[in-house]
Amino acid sequence: MTDKEYYNDREWVTNSMLGWALAGPKYMYKRMNRIGEEEEEPAYFKFGRAAHMKLFEPKAFSQTYFIPKYSGPSNAVQVKFCDLLISTKKIDDDVLVTAYKISYSVDKKSNDAILKAAQKLYEDNKYYIEETKKNIDKELLSKSDYNRISTFENMIKSHKRASDLIYGYAGCNHGSDIYTEFIIKFKSGEGRKFKSKIDKFVIDHETKKVVIVEFKTHSTRNEDARMDESFKKSFDAFDYDRQFYVYYLAICSFLQHECKVDEREYKFEFKTVAVKSNFDHEVRVFSINDKYIDEGSKKFEQALKVFTYYQENGYEYPYGINKLYEEELKP
């Protein structure tokens, strides 16, 4: 299943979809019905997706992305001009003029002037256009983003604990089962369909231990900010505890149905490798203890209750989650 197929499927509920419900009925309706999804993917999401793939699926990364060797267009209008040429099989004077007219305002220019300007713009970006044409089936990743991801890799490799979690056996015996960017579909006791895509987890059947590893890029507001404090704020703001609890449910199902073992006999460990994406690119490893997983369980139950309520009763409410929970959902 590709990323696009995974995220487009609304039949199986994800942790992110539960978050849509908590954002309010109007937002959930918009996301469930894909309203506005034709808009371009946010840059931070594209970067995070590329970083995860480079760390956990390096072969898939090389098949998915290409990093240009040559400098490309310098502004949005030039990008439009180049994109038109990239999508054209044969480039001649007529094509150049047409692409230029579509991209620029040319009311006061003669055809000769337009052709001359288009030819210069093409020559300035020729190698970029040809290179991109050859990689038309791949997604372009800028040199700067690729260099940032490479910096993350180097920092992780120089951090013993982080390196073992990302690239090794995560403190488990050699020969343990390792799964990366792994999708698990499972059902709740009530038959609700869920799915989860987990960065990495390791199952050590000998010691009956499961280690779940999540990679997060993280930024701080200023250079001197303590990463543990700022990460805790992000942890609370984005409900990472609920996310880990969903991972826990998914792997329990995997152990039971795929591994044919009693999941209750296994001890779970939850780890986050966080890399500061600005300033000095600090690497930290955070262990998530059972207290947070218990809190994630409560958040999961609340979010699921809200999600189900909106699905069954519609989205036409003038208020959001807090009032809804007080007035409609409490027993």
C-alpha cells in the first residue's frame, strides 16, 4: 500500500482521523470528505515524509525522490514556465513562446521579444529541465532539504542510543523481528476498523519484549531553549500519548493474529528519537513510560466517542468538542 493509498482510505480509522474529530465537526467533515485536499501538501509534511523514508526505507527513498544537481528556477513564475516545458515531449520555438505567454504578462511585447525572453529563460534552466524530465516519475526533493536530512542521519549515527533505535535492534537480541514503516490493520472489540503505520517496532520473542520506535523532527523557538521542555509541549499539543496507545493496540493485534502468541505475556517499551530541526540539530531519546500510555488510552476512548458521534449524528453543530462532550457524550 502506497502512502497515497494509505492516507486516502477513510474506511479504516487512523489516529490522525481521531484528531480531526477533536478539532471540531466542521473540520472533521472537511477532512472526511477530502474538501480542499487538492491544495498542495504543506512543506513541513513533505519534508517529514521524506526524512522518515530516508531513515527507515532507504531503498524506497531512492526510488521515490530525486535530488537535482542543477539549480532550478528562482521564483514561482519561472517554476510555472519550467513545469510546462518539463511536461512537453518536444521543445521548440512555438512551445517556448506558448509557455512564456501562459506564465507571464506579455501585452506590450512583440512576438520576437517574447521568443527571445523565452529562449534565454530556457537556456538559464536547461539542465534543470532536462534532469527533471528524466526523473518525471519521481518526486523532487531540494538540495537543502536533502542536506538537512543527511545532517539528521549523521547526528543519529553519532548518538549511540538513537543509532541503535533507528538502525539496530533497539536493545533487543540480534535476530529479533524488525518492522519499519509497517502498516497494521486491526479491529476493536466493537468491530471498529483501525489502521496504523508505525515507524519501527522490534519483537524479541526470546525475552518477550516489544520496542516501539517513533522518529520526530522538532524545532525550538530560540537557540537556548531546552529541548526536553519544548518537546514535552509538543508531546501534549499533538497527543503523542494517544498515538503510542494506538500503536500498542495495533501491535497487540499483530502479536495475537499474525504471530499467534499471547500479547499479554509481552512487555512493551516506547521510545522517541527526536532531532531538533533548527539551530544545532540536537538529538534526544525520550522513553515514554506507562503513565503516558494510560493517559493515551483515556484520550483514545474520548476521541473515538466523539468521532463515532459525528459519524452517526452528522456534523451540523455550532460548538466543538468541549461542549459536545459535556452535553451529549457523558453518560
